[in-house]
Amino acid sequence: MVTTRSQRRLLFLGPISSLLAGVALLAVGSGAGRAGAEEVLRATSVCEAHALKARQAEDPKLQIEIPKEFDTPWPTAAACASYLAASDPDSPGPLQPIPFSHKHHAGLYGIDCQYCHSNTDRAPSAGVPPVELCMGCHQNFPASYDQQFEGIRTLKQHWEEKKPIEWVQIYRLPEYVQFRHNRHLAAGVECQRCHGPIEEMDKVYLTPDTIWWPWLIPSSKPEMGWCINCHRENGASQDCTRCHY
């Protein structure tokens, strides 16, 4: 077969044109990749702003945008983390009307147990803090806390309506058992002995603790056998009338 000069030119330029088209497509694709990698992440809340700043500290190339209204230290990153953890339905313990974190208050800030659970050293029961006590602190916090945390808005609503917070009870003993907090505190028993490491909990739950008697029978907290074992270890009375009267 005899080819003309025009046909030979087409045969030569065809593959080159295809090659150039492929290179162009490759360049466009890589450009799109760079555009995606340089996407700016924009915060939509104070807590998101804290999270983006933390990510950028680990990856300086990360492009972020923090709107002025969210560029504030309040609420703190620690408050955001604790509130999120206390709101987690999959972690141990029931969800409370307000996601209150003992880890944040008693752990991070070292608030003494009896500041909130007052008179525990003088009363049989520990009780719960009144809304007034919570508001004593939170009424002084910036408005950004209200905007960020629904729990703070719930707290202030209860205060305005003069209603108590209906907390979900964690520890409940039978009515025929008389447990007195004041006697145990007077004997030097730490709160953590019965309640576990409360200062490390975002959500309070019944911490597991099982002892085994010599005859291989288990007793779990707060069953009677567990309490008797504690009395025995600490030289306290094991008479039935100490708890049943």
C-alpha cells in the first residue's frame, strides 16, 4: 500500500497528539489533587475551633479558618472534650439531664467532693448539690458557654424555673440497709473506696469490684459480702445490727 505525504504526517502526529492529551489530563488531575489537599477547613463552633487548631499544630500545612466569633478561649478545649465524653451514650454509665463531668470538675480543677456534696461528713446521705450551688460558679462564665453547651442552658433554665435537676441515681441500696456516709468519712474511708476513681470519670457509673471468699463464692460491690469484707479488713464491726436496724 502506498501512502501519501499527508497520510504519513497523520500517522506520525496521531500518537504524539494522544500522548500530549494524556499529559494534559494527568496535569489536570494532579492539579485537582493539590486543590483538594489545600481545602480550607472552617470552624462552626468554639469547640471545632479548638479541634482545628490542635490538628494544625500537628500538621502545619493544614489550612483552617476560624471566624472571629469562635476565636475565643472560652469554653476551653478541656471543657469541650469533657462535655463530649459525658454526652457519649456508648461509654459506661447512664446519660444525665446535664452532661456533668466529674473528671473536669473534681479531676482537672480539684474541686473537693464535699464542696458539692456538702454535709456528707455530718449527714447519713451524700445528697446532690442544689441548682443554686452550680449557678454560683456558672453565672460568672462567658456567654459563649451557653452558646456551645446545651447543658449550661438546661442548668440556667432550671434556675429560672426554680426546679431541681432530676439526676439519674447510680448507687441505690435496699431500704433495709442503713448506710451512713458520715460514719465512714469519720473513719477515714475515701470516697473512691466505694465509688471508684470518681475524679477520672466523665460519666459516673457503678465501678466493678469483686472479692472472692475462700470457699470460691464471689461478692460484688455493693453486695453485703463486699461490705462485710471491707469491715473485716479495716477492723470494723460485723454485727448485723450495724447496718440492719
